[in-house]
Amino acid sequence: MELQLTSPLDMHLHLREGAMLDLVAALSARDFAGAVVMPNLVQPVDSLERLAYYGAAVEAATSNYTFAPYLTLFFRAYDEATLAAARPQIIGLKLYPDGVTTNSAGGVRDLGEIEPTLTIMERLGIPLLVHGESHGFVLDREVEFLSVYARLARRFPSLTIVMEHITTAAAVALLDEYPNLYATVTLHHLLITLDDLAGGLLQPHLFCKPIAKRPEDRAALRSAALRAHPKLMFGSDSAPHPLSRKESSGCAAGVFTAPVILPLLAELFERHDALPQLQAFVSDNARAIYGVRPPAKTITLARTPWAVPASYGDVVPFFAGQTLPWQVVTRSND
Ligand code: DOR
Ligand code: ZN
């Protein structure tokens, strides 16, 4: 049995820099026609100069593939001239509340101060991508942030707002409340709950932000993804960290899913009799929401078992060492 996907898109991806970029970029660029590349480098992508540097680095690391990197700027206060100049090169600005996740120091401290920049973004038609977590109790952080989304959606009705990596039933419900509110969801939040991370022996490779939630939250995420809710896009949040940063006291947040995304999505959608919806979930919805035109690329998966490598360099992937029922067999246009 085979399955073909046309120009799959990963609308939330961490590619890093240097040797890590060189290691992981190909693993996304071979299976996807494009990806939204996050700007949370150690020194964030927060200027036209940094954008030019990072665009060139990503381009060089993916040049062997048919792949469109959709770059983002790290949210801070910008003037109109800067955003107008950046606009042709970016898909949006990514807002991190200060300190909520990896490399988010320097993020927004006072949500009251972001409005002048949002006004410019709304005028220029630049989407706002948000890591929506409060600084509250870890399981409540996303739900506590939902009122911020609602307020922004009301105050800036022409601004496209993307709730990144949603993890709760409440966030799924909010999607239908405001026409300018959209969301991404990850593979790992469709598959795991907090039990998988911390219910038995602690599993550092499943530790991420936002943290995996309750079974009923996962059920709501699955239900929306499996019917390809038109305001929901696939965004992996694949976030590589070296083994030494994961299997250590003070484990870094991030699940490295890039090499296993399409086989595991195929398995999930097949298990729920939803394979016909996978194309919309993994590409068509994002094209409609962002108006992107990714390069043509056909990915063929076969229902042939595949053993996931134990590691890629010093990065341990999701489902490391396990055998999956599906694998990618051909990638046209490579
Ligand atoms: O788990 C996460 N890792 N969540 C994020 O929001 C950032 C990411 C990273 O960059 O490692
Ligand atoms: Zn992320």
C-alpha cells in the first residue's frame, strides 16, 4: 500500500545554526516542500542583518533539496521601515513571552507594549505567530494565555494570529471563536500525554514546551487534526538538542521529530480511517491560511516497516530505535 503527499509543509520548525543546522536541515528539507523556520537562535533573528545572515545559512544547508524556507523575525518593537523591508523575506513575526522556552530570553516582558508593532503588522499584512504560554503553573500556562489571544484577535481583526503548537482542548475551541485566529499542532502532542513523559520513568526526549497535557486534550487535538480543521496546520516544533543537553540534570525542552514525521502521521491517520484528510492537514490548510505557494514535490510513503535510527549524530529522534509501519520511499524533485 502506498500514499502520496503533494508538497507537505511543516509550519513550525527549529533548524538552529552551525553544525546542528547542517545535521538537521536536510532531514526536513528532503521530506517537506517548505517549512516555517523559527528565529529563537542564541542570538535571535531580530534585525534585517540577522535575517540576511540566517536566510543565507538555511539556504546553504538545504540547497540540495526542493525546499522553501519561510523565515521569521523574533518579535520586538520594530519601526515601519524595518518591517516593510523585511516583509518580502518573512512569513511572520514570532512572539515569545520572555523566558518561557529555549532561547526566549529577550522576548516580550509587557504585553501592553506590543500594540504599536502589531498595528504596523496589521497594516502591512504580516502574520503574528505566538508561543502562547503564561508564567503560571506549568499545566495551566496555555489556558492562562488564551485570553491574550482573544484580546489580540478582537483588537486587531485584520491581523492573522497563529497560536503555535496548541496542546489543549480549550485552545481548539478558541479557534472557532475568532475568524483571524489559526493554530499549528505538533506530531508529538497528537501522540503523547503527560503520562508518556512522566508517568513512569522520566523520558527526557519527550520533554518540551508546552508540556504534553491530559488525554482529553490530546483527544481534542486529534479530532481537529484528523478532520483537517481548516484553521489548523501541521507544525512539528521539531527542536533538536544534543544528547548531553537532554539526558542531564536540567533537561532542555524540545522533541526532535523531523526524521519520523510523515511515517508517524500516516500511521496515526490510517489508524483513525482519516488518510484522505492528511493532505489538507499537512499542506493545503497552510497554503490557504498563509497564501504560500510551495514548490511542487511529491512524497511517496509505503506501508513497509522501517526501523528508526537510535540517533542522528548526537541527537536522539522521537521513536528512536522503534519500528514504524510506514516509511518514505520516494521524494520527487530531489
Ligand atoms: O520544546 C520546545 N523547544 N519548545 C519551544 O517552544 C522551543 C523549542 C526549542 O527551541 O528547543
Ligand atoms: Zn517552537
